Amino acid sequence: MDFLPLFTDLRNKPCLLVGGGQVALRKARLLCKSGAQLRLVAHEILPELSTLCMNSGGECIRGDYGDHLLDEVFLVIAATDDEALNKQVSAACHARQIPVNVVDNPELCSVILPAIIDRSPLVIAVSSGGKSPVLARMMRSRLEASIPASFGRLAQLVGSFRDAVKARFDDIEERRHFWEQTLQGPIAEMVFAGKDKVAAEMLSKAIDKAEVSAGGEVYLIGAGPGDPDLMTFKALRLLQRADVVLYDRLVAPAIVDMCRKDAERVYVGKARADHAVPQQDINKLLVKYAKEGKKVARLKGGDPFIFGRGGEEIEELAEEKIPFQVVPGITAASGCASYSGIPLTHRDYAQSVRFVTGHLKDHSLNLPWAELVHPTQTVVFYMGLVGLPSICAQLIAHGRGGDTPIAVIQQGTTPQQKVVVATLATMIERLAKEPVQAPTLIIVGEVVKLREKLAWYEHYDLANGAV
């Protein structure tokens, strides 16, 4: 290691900042957040920088830097564009063995400032040893995506009970096991759900009993429409906790691969007329695994509560008194429309949107057609590919014009996305020439006209990040 990572207590300690511009401002914010007393020297000082300095109990010195300013200073940061001055500050600090950081010049530094993930009191630092600050910031962004802000509150809770746990468990291994169960169990989940008071009560009882419940739990997770980047932070966190993962054909393989490597994977895929595992059997599997004490993730494409049968699955869990959580996902209508460049609402074209299933439980297509033909309404059909000829015919028969635009979207938000645009009168003929494969989503309405202007995904340059 070029630098040993250390965490330093700067509360009420005088720290010298040389420089008064934007770079100095960024460093000043960080120092003040750490509770440092800021001493600042520069000829010109930004107003916000001056305010930060005074609020910290420090002082602003408008003028030249002098080595006498290093007296009784705990840390020095040089943030100027004057190379000679930066070298002077660095040399003087090294001579006095005062920690010094020279911005963007690691050769002159005795300490460097890392990229920080702040979930105080949990703080994570990422550093490239000054070789590539941009890479360190990129890594920080990736870590931030998997560490919810509520981890800070969890750390506060644990800290408040640390002495009690130490008194309850003499053996260090017993304490470690207790905390591992606590941080990966229902108590932590209560904190993540914003129920800190309940979590504290549960933790207090667990300490009295010298145990934490290791019962099973089910996570009903919306995996979104296909693109793994559209998964929520919570969905990813719970998925990576699961001992067993049940998934179907609508969940992209890349999303399934995000689960723990040692997790059991159970395919319960369902096509229109081919249910690998019937719904009732899926419900029973969730109950079975949870009663075995396992954490069970039920991955569902899109959102569990929008044509995802999520309600059916948790009904049985509720009856069996099995703890469960529901994690919403980006529903196919929103994701596919966005990636196709078709706004579902628009002031000039549609003031409402309606989601409709094109595949009812009894395989019929008995829909309230008269309610679906308003000219300023967008209608989105899920699972409607097989019934598309009937959908087009019924909409026209109930008053929607044959020239109404319609889009059929195949595997939206994924690299295999394909969008076919036509009218209610011509779509079936068009699909005969340009066939699509399930899963598909159908959008009907004047908003489809906007695709020609707003389509972006098919033309997006992944290498350069531009259309």
C-alpha cells in the first residue's frame, strides 16, 4: 500500500486551508462536516468559503501564506493553482511532520483524501493512492448504489446497544454471532423500513433472551422490465440476502445472476399455455422454504402488484403468518414506453393512461371496450400478443379510429428490444411481415406518434453516451 487508510478525529482541531477558490471550497465543506476548526489563508476568498470558516470557529486571513501559520495546526490542505506555493507548503509541513494534502499532487502529500460514502457513523473510504481520483469516485458510486442511507441509522442503533450486548455475552465469538444475526435479520429490516423504535424494542428483547429469531421470510421483488440497471437498491439488497430465489421467464438472466452465488435457484417460469410450475404450487413453495427458516426471494418481472399475481402469492403467506416484504419494481408499461420514446401521457395527446391485461384468468378477452376508446387516453395492454387481432378489431368496433397509432414492443429495455409501429387497421398485416416474440407490450394512442421524434434507445451510443 502506498498509503495506510486511517480515520482521523478532527473535531475542534485547527486545520489550515491554503486557497480561496472552488477547489478550496470543496475541501472546506469536507473539513467542516468533520467538525474541524478551519483556518483559511488566501488573497481572494469566496463568500461561502468565508462563511464556512467563521461558522467553524476559525478565521480567514486575507493575504500571503507564511510558515508561521503552521503553528499548532493539526492538518494542512493546499488547494491553490500556484505550484511554487504548493511546494512551499508541502516542504514546510514535512519538515514539521504535520500531515499535508496538496490537491491533485500526490507526490507532495503525506496524506490523501479519499472518495467517501457517508452513512455516518458508518463511513467508507475509497482511494486509488492518488493515481486516479476519477476511478475512486466511480467505485464510490458503485458502492453507494448498494449501501442504503438507512445503514447509518442501523449503525447508530447497534452503537447504542453495544455495551448491553458486551455485558450479556462474555464470549467474543458469541457476541460476533449475535451481531451477525442482528445485522442480517428482522431487526435490521425494521430499520431499513423506517421503524427504528420497533427495531430498538426487538433488539432489547433479543438481548434479554440472548437470541435473535432466525425464522424464514419472503421477499416479493419487482425485477423491472428487463434492464438490470432499473432494479432498485432495496431489490438488490434483499436479493443478495436470499437463500433461495424463485424466478420466472420474464426475469432477465443478468438479474438472476445478481443473487448470491450459493443461493438455491428455482425456475418457476410461466408462458401463456405452459406453466412450468402452477401458481398454487409456487405459493406452496414460498411457504415451504420460509418454514424451513430460509430467506426466500420471489423475483417477478416488472412490478409484483401490476398483473404480476403478487397479491395471490402474499395472501397465502399472510394466512400462514410468514413475514414478507414487497419491493415495487418499474412496471413494463413505464419501462418499455420510456425506452421506446413513447410518453404515456402528453398535454397535447393524452391526459390519462390505462393498464389492461390482454390475458384474463379464463383465457377470455372480455374487456370493458367502451371505456378504452377515448381519443385522449393511452391504453397499455399486458400479455396481449395472442389476442392482438381481437384487441384491434374490438377497439375499432367500439369507436376508436382505424388510423389510431399502435406500438408493439418486444423485450423492452433490453438489447433485444424491437418496436413495431402501425395503426389499429394495419398492425396485424405489419406483424405478418415483421413478427415479434413474447414477452411484448402493446401501447395504443396518439402518443405513439411521438416515437419518431423521441426514440433514443436503439440509437444510443453505449461507447460515447450519446445519441
